[in-house]
Amino acid sequence: MPVFERYLTLWVALCIVAGVALGQIFAPAFQRVAALEVAQVNLPVAVLIWAMIIPMLVKIDFRALAGVGRHWRGIGVTLFANWAVKPFTMALLGWVFIGWLFRPLLPEAEIASYIAGLILLGAAPCTAMVFVWSNLTRGDPPFTLSQVALNDAIMVVAFAPIVGLLLGLSAIVVPWETLLLSVAIYIVVPVIIAQGLRLWLAQGDGVGLERFLRGVQPVSIMALLATVVLLFAFQGEQILRQPGVIALLAVPIAIQTYFIFGLAYLLNRVTGEAHCIAGPSALIGASNFFELAVAAAISLFGLNSGAALATVVGVLIEVPVMLTLVAVVNRSRGWYERGGRVARVSGANPPARD
């Protein structure tokens, strides 16, 4: 795992501090940035979001969909955990923790917005970062690619209906035009651009694609960090009034991450799937496509909303929490393969080292 990505939590934390400070010092400038909108889409943030998402999507080869049936049990577990369970348990945890247990400790006007941000996180399972987690657990690369491609294809059509349903159940007014516009701007159009770029760069020996991915990865991370600075420049007053908000929002996100991982990992073992398939299958649902969640929260609720803040908290805890799950996968291989029905994939998953 590259050093910069390994310490993503540290960089995000520093950007939070920088954003809050800059927002206090240069408040008029950030207000002008917030006013640069077209159809409720903030243009500077839209550019940053594209810089985050498109490099991630260029990594996805949708031709891998042809191989989704090869490990049908792992794919089935992935789809069940990601789409039949994860969005709904995240909404439930939001209602329980933010809407009830922590309610007296949070600003009443932002409760619904915080829950909305958690729902947006829950409805956006991981894409490109799962390649990192899969590699760290010696997961099967073709399976990882095929499940990511399938997940992204489903996200194009399922994200808006699921978010709309859960926001409606939470009694949050759903701005359907803005939601559908967000799906078009932050999923459909980037997928088209990314796949066009991939086809063009992959011509010949594919060296151009590899060079592009190496060169553009820092751009993606820097765009994410710049977005965090902007978000917290607008959230500064609220954070300074109640600094514990971030810790409270992190609780349901962390619980959700461990729960979805545990469910998918155990289901793979029960169904007899190989360990090198179970790792990436469980980790893709545990992690989040936080770039999409941040973008949708900004479009639907605004830069200075509680929803945007909640999605950024997901970014903040992503790396340390996921690295603990990577350690669980690696260290539990012996226990996992003692399951009577568990398959072995020869040579695909050598013993992990602590």
C-alpha cells in the first residue's frame, strides 16, 4: 500500500484542521466559492469530485463482467451484503445512534441531515480501494476485478432508488431532480469518460494506461483532500461549537463496517468459498465509495450540511478500520479453511505473514 494512501487518515485530519482555520480566516472568500452553483451543483466541488472519481473508474475493466459466474458463491455473497443488507443496516444504525442515543448531544437541526449522510455512505459500496485491500489479503485478482465491475454496473441503476427509498423512510424530503442529476453527473458521465479513456490508453501494449494510472493517482487523492478542506471551511463554526460531533458520527459507521465484513466473511465460509475469494468479497462491502457519497451529499444537501460532514467522517476512519479487517482476514486463514466445505484455489492464496 503506497505511503500516501496508508496515512490517508492523517492527511484528512490535517485537512480538517486546515479547513476549519481557513474558514474562520477567509470566510468571505469561501462564501463566494459556495455561491458558484449551477442547478444546485457547486462547480469547483464538481471539478474536484470528477478528479477523484474518474481515476478510480479508469481502473475498472467492465469486460471482467464475463467472468462473474466463475465464483458465483462469492459474487452472490457480495451482492447480498452490498445491496440487500448494507444500505438498510446503515439507515437503521443512523436512526438508532444519531436519531435516538446521541440525539441530545447533537444539534437538533442537523439530525436528519446526519442520517442522510450515513444513508448515502451505506448505499455506495467500495470500488477502486478494494483492489488495495484485496492485494493486502492476497485475494484473487480476477474475482476482485469482476465483482467491482458488477458492483459499479449495479450502482448506476440502484443508487438513486435505494437512497430515495431510505431517505423517504427517514422522513427526509427527497429532491428527486437533484438526486437523479447527481447520479448522472457523478456516476454515469464519469463511467463513460473513464471507460473511453481506458480504451484509448490501453491501445497497443497498454503501457500508456499503466503510466496514466500511476501519474493520476496523486491527483485523485489531492482532489479528495481539497474537497475535505472546502467542506470543513464551511463546517467550521459547527465543529468549533461541538467538536464531539465527528466522534459521534464515527460510531455507527465503524459498527456498520465491522458488521458487514463479518456477515460476508462468515457467509463465504458457510457456502464453502475459497479464502482468496472471501477476503475481497467481504472487504468490498465493508469499505465505501466515499467519493460518490461526498459528491451526492454536497449536491443534495449543500457544502455546509450535516450530510456532507457525515460522509467525510467516513473518509476519516476508512483506512485504519479497513486495515484492521485486512489483519483479520490474513490471521484467520487457518480457522477459515478448517471449514469442511471450504474450497482451495491452488496457488492463488499463499499463507499470509503477520
